[in-house]
Amino acid sequence: MTPSEYKTERQKRGTLKGVAALLGVHWVTLQKREAGASGWPISREAELAMLSLRVPKKTGVPRKPNR
């Protein structure tokens, strides 16, 4: 998984701090992975952990029916 793909998947699931808390890591760890910083590779384990998190359903404001 590329850093860009990792970031996209994280954004689907929430904020850096929120997702980091769910994964049990510091938010800076996610930030460095997303930036592709050397020394912060995205392991298969990190990829699977991210993908295992539920993607919240979008809840919008209900629209009024057309009359």
C-alpha cells in the first residue's frame, strides 16, 4: 500500500487522532506513514489493521420531500 492509498483509507475512517486511537498508535505515526517518511514504512500488518476498521456511514441532513 502506498502512502497516498494509506491516507485515503485513513480519511475514510476519520481524523488522524481518532484513527490512531483506534489502532493504538500515536497520531504522528500515521502522519509519517502518510507522508512516506523514510523509516516509517507501511507494513502489511499496518495495512491490514487500517483496512479492518469500519468505514462510518455518511449521515446527511434529511431532505424534505418535493411537493
